[in-house]
Amino acid sequence: MKKFIAVGSCTLATLSLFMMRSSKKEVSAHAPLGAPAPLQLIQRIPMPGVYGRIDHFSPHPNSDIVIFAALGNDSVEIVNAFKGKLVRSLKGLDEPQGVLYVPGFDKIFAANAGNGTVKVFDAKTYAPRKTISLGEKSDTDNLRYDEASKRVFVGIVGGIAIIDPATEAHVGNLKGSGGHSESFQLEKKGSRLFVNVPEDGNVVNVIDRKTGELTKWELNGAKGNFAMALSENDHRLFVATRRPPLLIVLDTDDGREVARVPVVGECDDVYFDAKRRRVYSIGAEGFISVLQQNDPNHYSLIANVPTAVGVRTGIFFEDDLYVGVPATGLEPAQIWNYGVPE
């Protein structure tokens, strides 16, 4: 549906950021000679009035709509990417880290780290519906929806909280290993939930949603595991670490590490493109590392696509990768849309 459109010249500030990044260390910053870049910047959408850190995004059935948590702005932003403009800014939040649109219920859930709540909005009128308290020290973060059980899962300190989106009630917790739960993924064909817990020895918690059984998978010395993606069909879990900057691939049958590849640093979101067998790792160093899956056990870095310093979160769906560009100097915050060439 999206068409490639011309993008104006980079601003001086953005070009400076690219030059700063390039001068720090040489990396495989381009696709092989003669091959098109695996991601191409096709759109910049200005977000005037949005300041501070941009955190996690949520998919929406309408592929033109992009929703993201503006943590530093204490708001959730609704963007129409087709029209290239802001639709609505949801105010009254307290350090929103995660946001989630729940299909079927047509509601938006926003996780507030500042006060340990999840705030629910009507997705048609954008009116606030309810505030669900998970505890002041819960540090609410990422959210996921499970279609089979009709439940919303929320990352908190000590595990995962469960919310019924119909009644908007907190209906229980899954106990983890004690630290703050960062990115997590849910099996659709199974009952397990995989959770990054960097505060507890940099492990992945594997929690059975039916029994509550907890298993820990070690990362063999790698630290700072914040971002995560899952390819359930391949039985592969992708964990991005920060110290050192790696993409670690685990076999979900037994937790065994099958690959580790250097990627961009300070990654906060990673996505698996099943159609092209690629992994996109978004990092604040100023680029997106694109890896090709040669087979489930072997991966190669094919390009580091430039973004801007500080860009660490985004969302991939259909054939578009959107990233959040924080405001800097005279430049407003922006959403950049990268298309995948056919």
C-alpha cells in the first residue's frame, strides 16, 4: 500500500550525527556493492511538541496508524503515517514506557513507569476509561496481547502482570526471578513466555503461563539484554545485548545458544522479518543493524542502515519499519519510516 516517495535532504544536524557515528568506528555500513540497501528512508513525520525520550511502539490493524509512548513527554502519540501527521496526543501519563492497542476491544493500554499504573483509553474517542494500579514500585514497561487467552501481559519488577482487557482488571501475576522485566515474547502455539531480566544476572526467564514454572537461561557472559524477538516457527529467540553489543540467538527447545553476531550498541527494539528471514536491530549509536538468516543457526550482518544518534525504538509491521527520532536542537521529534525494497 505504501509507495516510495522522495525524501528531502538531511538536515545539517542529522548529517553531523551520521558523520560523528562514522568517525567512531568502521562497520559494515552498506549493503554489498551494487545491491540496494535493505531499508530505505521514505518518509519523515515531524512531531512538534514532543520532547524527551521516545520509548516503545504498538502495532495497529490499520497499517497507516502508528502509536508510540513518548516517555519524556508524559504522553502517548497517535500518528497517521499515510497523511504524515499527528492525530492525537494522549496526555496525563507518568513516564509511559509501553503502549498497546488491543484489537477486538478497541482499547489502548499505556504502562506508566512513574506511578506503576496502566491507563486505558478508548481507541475511537481517545477518552480515558480506567487507571489500573500494579504497585508504585512495579516499574511497568512493555505490554503484549495474547489473542488465545484474551489477556494483556505487562512487564513489571518481579515478573509479568496480567490484565483482562474486557473488565480492565488486574487478574494476577506470573512470578519471575526478581528483577525488572524488559522486553518479552509470548508463544502462540505454546504456553511459554520469554522475558529479558538484565537486573538478575542478565538472564532470560522462561515462564510457563499454565503452570507458573520458571526456568532461567544464561547468556554466557553477555550483559544488558533489553530487546527481544521470537521466530516461533524456527524455534529461535533473538536477544540483543548491550555489553558487548550482540544479537544472541537461542534455540527455544532447550535454551542453547546457536549464534551470536555483533550489532549496533544500545539496542532497545529488535524485530524478525519472517518474509525475508531478516533481523532488524535498532540502536542508539545511530543505525539499524540488518542481519540475514542464512538458516536457523547462521546469521550474517548485511548492512548498518543510518538513523540518528539516540534512535533506539521503533515498530516493524507489513513492509515498514518506523523509528522514533528524539527532538534535538531546533529539530522537532520525528517518526522516520523505512521501507523494504522489493
